[in-house]
Amino acid sequence: MSASTSPASAIRPHDFLDLDALLSDEERDIRDTVRAFVAKEVVPHVGDWFEAATIPRELAPALGRLGLLGMHLTGYGCAGASATAYGLACMELEAGDSGVRSLVSVQGSLAMYAIWRWGGEQQKQEWLPRMAAGEAIGCFGLTEPDAGSDPGSMRTRARRAPDGTDWILNGAKMWITNGSIADVAVVWAQTDDGIQGFLVPRGTPGFSAPEIHKKLSLRASVTSELVLDDVRLPDSARLPEVASLRGPLSCLNEARYGIVWGAAGAGRACFEAALSYAKERIAFDRPIAATQIQQQKLAFMALEVNRASLVALHLGRMKDAGTLRPEHVSMGKLGNVNGALEVARTARQMLGANGVTLEYPVIRHMNNLESVVTYEGTADVHALVIGGALTGIQAFR
């Protein structure tokens, strides 16, 4: 039978190119487990969470029981999964909601990774097992009100106390996911010896994390400010293995990799909603899916979703092979998030007025992606990273 006459049932729209065949049995099992969890524990409730601008704290232990928190790390209660398996989990989590994937990304790829990669053994033993179980929540304090894309210009300062043993931290961080519910904050600060990381436990005198309200994006996620007012910490709170921007940037690259996969999941969710709606919505005595203009939109969305999934899988294989570079991740994030945004906007139009209600996932994903395209490096910054790699000329300096 020729391709032109193959039955439509042979095609899985969200996996038009049959990427599923490129996965191992273990990878499919992990993906399917996370997909089932999202279908049961996230999708039925996330519209309400989004409307109420909240996410339940008890979701973290549930994610921990699945082994998803810090799943790509080894030891200390972490699952030690492959980068590809971690990416597949991010895809399924963000197909539910970007806020849920953000919780997992910040916990595992930012806060836990910082401790795992740059911390001392005592710090790892104290925090990582509890964080992997979801018993302790972490956040990552790098961005500041006046220092986002240029973290090297941060104003948060850590100086030695007069007695020369402790550290005194002053400054503020902004747009910090998990901040108000975190048990520990990884805070990066300027010191006389370079940029260093500090572990600031909840309740430390002078430390507060007021929540940011009135967001219209990532509402099913806690976003906070971190305020440090003469916060005194022992030297044992300092991450000992790094004293440069290499520390926080290495963590950001881990989180950006998860976004490459997650954006593909958000786009897929919007495409699936639009395809289902187009088949059921009757106009002029036939489904709108029968019209050429809507089929063109569906074809475009399928192209973007499958392309994004293929890019994510290729980067996952590269990461597992040790050949992935930061500029590769930049290309993946730039392309996949922009593609997901276009899919979401097209799906929103196809659903008409239904596209702006929380009865369907489209407007929620569309609003969320407006944050995803900005955090962990804006689209403009990632374009410059790619441009610098192509030309050998860095536009940042």
C-alpha cells in the first residue's frame, strides 16, 4: 500500500515520525509512568491551580516517590537515570503544565545539581537525600531585579564577618521559582574571590522570600523574591568547589536542557487539543477539520511538535554521549520554545472562544510559554549564543 493510501489510523499525530521506535524499552516505561502520573494527578486539577495561582506542596513528595527529583544525578537517593530519560520526563511533565516541570527542574537541575556538582560531602549528605524524596524543597537565587541576562553584574554581596570566620550576605534576588516554599536557597553572590554559592536555610535571620503575585503566566508555580539583609552564615554554608560564574552557568545549562524537552510537551498538548476539537466542532454541516485552512494549521502544528521532539531526542543522545555543548542547548531552547509558542497561538485560534477558557489547556500553555521563552536565558540571548558560535564573534562584549 502506498503512503498516499495508508489508513489514517496508522499515523500517531503527535509522533508522526515514529520517534517512539528510537527509544529503549526502559525509556518508554519511564515516559509512560510519568505520562500516567500527569494524567491522573495533574491534568484534572491544574486548571484550578492555575486559576488560584497555587501549586500543592504535597506534589513534591509524590514526584519524589516516582524518582523524578534529581533523577539524572547519581548517589544520595537520586535515580541515576540517563539524560534522555530525564528529558522524556520533562516532556510529559510540561505537557501537564510548565509550572510542574519548573518545580522539578529547579529542584533537580538547579538547586540539587548545584549542591551535587559544587558542594562538599557534608552538604550533599545533609540535603540531597531529602530533596530527592521531596521532603525538602530547594530554590536557586541568581537573577536580580537589575541583573538577569548579565548575571556577572549581580549586586548581591558576601563579605567576611569581622571575626574572619562567618559570611555576611546582603542583596536581593528576583523571579525565583519555589522561593517562598523552599527549605534551602542556593544563593550566588559576589565575593572578593569571585562569584560563590551559599546554602541559606529557611528561617535564617535576615532572610525572607516574599511571594510575587498578580502573574498572568506560570500561575501554577510559586515565584518569589529573595531578600538578604545582613544574613550571617558559617563558612560551611559556602559551596567550596567553585568561585566563578562557571558555577551558576553550569546549573542553568542543566535546566535549559530540560526546557528543550518540556517545550515540546507543551506544544504537543496544544496540538492534541486542537486536533480533537477540530474533529468534533461542526460548522457549516461538517467538522472544521475538513476545511483546507484548518488542515494546513494542523499540518504546521504536527510539523513543529515532531521537529521539536526530534531535536530534543538528538540533544539527549548527545548529552548521554558527552558531546553536548551549551550552544547546542541554546539552539534547542530557542527553536523548541518558539515553535511551541506558535503551536499554542495557532491552537488558540482554532478553538475560537473556547481557546481562552481553562476548560481547555491551550491558553494556559500559551501564557506559560511566554515565561518559558524568557527564563533560563531569553530568546534573544540564546540567538546571540548561537550567533557567536557561528561567527566566532561574541556580541555580549
